[in-house]
Amino acid sequence: MKDNRKRALRAACTFACALLGSVHAAIALEPLLHVATGETTRPPIGWVEFCGEHPQDCSVEPSAPRDVVLTARAWKDLVRINRWVNKTIKPMTDLDHYGVVEKWTYPDDGYGDCEDYALLKRRMLMETGWPREALLITVVREKNGDGHAVLTVKTDRGELILDNQNADIVLWSASGYRFVKRQSQSDPNVWVSLGDPRPTTATATSR
């Protein structure tokens, strides 16, 4: 009788483990549409100084978050603007350009670095009619640890990344970056911390 119970228990455990493994595999394979947002955090000094020079772009009232419905026309606008900015603006560091380590501004003279690309794409999309609440300047880390800035576009198909280092528009989870912080949807002057909701892979250890 006890042997039967042991065999039944082992069978149940085997089934549960197999089921759990299949769930984890499904989670790993399914693209993650939204990055995890956390508590409010300090905005980048570049944004603060940008607002000092461009108060008309920062003096806004808090509003309700909005995601864009990614229609064929919206996608066409997104691709067109992303491609135009990436091809038109020439990369130049702030140190070479302005003689300072960090400066966020519009690259109206045709030169800029990552955050300048993101700011211009944001402005052009807003001029096309896109809601500010769906266009979020985002700070990330590259694989080598260097800081970088991209534009996150909030849509009903997920959070898309417009990046001067990538000609393609991709989901945030396919960008290869570690996400640090970005503008709040309700207020561009409020920044929130970001995290990766994907489960970490457990490794076996001997005891």
C-alpha cells in the first residue's frame, strides 16, 4: 500500500515539474510587451537643463496616460520619422559639439548624440499628431554598461523603441538594453524607474 502511495506521489511530482517547465518555457518564448515600472526617481540632469532652455516643452499639466493604436498609417509615420532622423542627423558627442560632457537639445544644426535624436523624434511625432503621453524619453544601459537614450513609444501592440543605433523599430524586450528610467506617461517632468519582468534562469548548485 505504501509503495503504491510513493509511486503515485512520484508520478504527481513528475507531472507538476513537467507542467511548470512548460509554463516557464512559454513565458521565455512569449515576447514581453511592457517593461515593468517602479517608483519615481530623479530625472536626468540633461532633461532638467533642457527644460531650463526650452520651458515651452516642459511646462505642461499632468494628464491621463495614453497608448497609441498602431494602425497601418501610424506605423508608416513611425517608420518614416525614425528613418529620416537617423539618416539626417550626424552623430557627434556633446563634448565635441558643445564642449561639455552632457547637453540635451534639439539637433537643429544637423548634429547630435542619442538623446538629441530621441528629442527630435518625439517633437516630430507630436507635430504629426501623436500624443505626448505615448512618447517617453528613456534612459538605458548598453551591454558594456554605457548609458544611452532612446524613445519609447507606447502602443496597443507593446512598447516600441526608436533608437539612433538601430535602423529597425523593435519591442523594448528585443532591444538588448537594460532599462533604467523614463518619463512618466502622465507628466514628462516626473521620471520612473524601470525593471525587467522576465524571470531569471535558476541554476542548480551542489550542497
